[in-house]
Amino acid sequence: MAGQSASDEHEKGKLEEEFRNIEVDLERLHFDEQSEAQKSEKLQKLHVEKQKLTDAVGSFEA
């Protein structure tokens, strides 16, 4: 039982270290979740608008 607990603690420590490393990498890349979400939303809206315009142009050509 104590061996399993030590193994679990070791695994938890490895995961926490990996998490910290990822946070550091994201910070270094100036990653901001809110900003990225806004960009993604804007890209989706632009894609939909582009598709609507493409369809409208296509209807004139038909």
C-alpha cells in the first residue's frame, strides 16, 4: 500500500512539473486563452460570411 502511495505521489509530481513546463511555454509564446477564443470566433464568422458571399456570387453565375 505504501509503495502504491509513493508511486502515486511520484506520478503526481511528474504531472505537476509537466503542467508548469507547459505554462512556461505558453507564457513565453504570449498565449492568452481569451484572445485566442476571440480570434477563433472572428475566423468562424469570417468563414461563414465568405461562404455566403461565395454562394451569392455563384447564384449570379448560374
